[in-house]
Amino acid sequence: MSSRLHTLVIESLGRRIVSGELAPGSTMLSGDLETELGVSRSVAREAVRVLQSLGLVETVKRIGIRVLPETAWNVFDPFVVRWRLASVPGKGAQLRSLTELRSAVEPAAAELAAEHAPEDMAAELMAVAAKMRAVGRAGDLQQFLALDIHFHALVLAASGNEMFGQMQSMIAEVLRGRTDYGLMPSRPHEEALQWHVDVANAVQEGDPEAAREAMDQIMRRTKSEVEGVWADEPRIFTPPERPGVVEG
């Protein structure tokens, strides 16, 4: 199986579902997908399995492949994050949710990193922050993006919390999306560059309060730069799970 072809099929179907082109409740047949996309049965089957794992579709006996509503999606998966950021109808709501999530998690991760980061990770964080300042001042946004992704991944990893660490790929997609869709300033603000250095400094010096405060400043600046994108977007309310009542 061609991994490139497999990825193209996943991307094509995933984007169509997330954009609403393939509406919730609509159904497809595997044979029709093979014909439409010009792929073999095995490629179509494996692509559908991936989309099932993301909560975008389900297979229903004697009906076919059914598209699921947004409330079923695995919204933490980097694929889904990328497709939602690329979707005009859902970009604002997606960016708001991710920014609010980052604002809650990353200051806590920075605080934990200041308490628990191994020396080599703390030193690497300091080196990356220094490079970010130099590259940001030079206005090289692509190089700055690569360093920014690495910086935030390091903070999450250095927290020593494996669940925070698993968020690295998701947050990387958010940072890429901001750059790809023109939501970054032409040059990073000097204050933001300094706050990254401040986070790294606090982690290296073992100052949890300073690390949290500096990361909180970064996230507040981020929110102020992009919140206009979601100004008119309604919030998405996911129904709570209701466990069955066990009668005694």
C-alpha cells in the first residue's frame, strides 16, 4: 500500500467531513469511494479505519459508512485540529477552544517544568528561547515557527506529566495554523520574545511562580492577537456523559 496515497485519501475525506461538505448522517459505500478516489479496496478500507479512530465515521452493517456529528470527533487529534483550522466555517471556534485549552495547560506545564525539569532539558529550553529572540528580531517567521514549536514541546515534556507531553503534536498544529493562515504578526513582539526567555530562565532557576507568570503572559498576548477571528462564533456545547444508574 502506498503510504502517500493512503494519506491523501484520509486528508481528502477528513477535510470534506470537517468542512461540512459531507454532512453528519450522510452515508457512503466503500465501492463508491474506491471509484471516486481512484484507489484500491485496501487503501479505502484502511483510510476508513483511520477516520473511524478519529470519530468522524462509523461503519453500519447493510448501510455503509456513516458520517458522525462533531460531538463524536476526537478533537484532540492533530489531524482533526489541522482540518478544523483549515475549515472556514469552523476555524474561529476551533482556534478559540485551542487557545483556551493552551491558556489553561501551558502555564501549569511551565510551573511543573520549573519544579521537575532535568538539567539538560532546562538548558535546551534556554538555548531555544535565545535563538527564538534572534530569529524573531530578524523577521524569519518560518524559522521562528520551528523554534516556537520546539520551545512549547520542551515545556510540555519538561513538566514530567506524560499527559501534558502527549499534547505536543496538537499544539504544534495550532502554531502552524496561526502562521499558515496569516494570524501571526509580521514580526514577533519584543515583549513576547522576552517572555519566552523569562519562562526558560525561570525553569532553569527552579522558580515555578515566575515560570507560570511568564507563560501566562505569552498566552494572554496570543489570545489578544487572534480573538477577533472568533468574535461572532457560537460556542460548542458537548452533552455530558450520563452514566447509567445502578439500582441496589
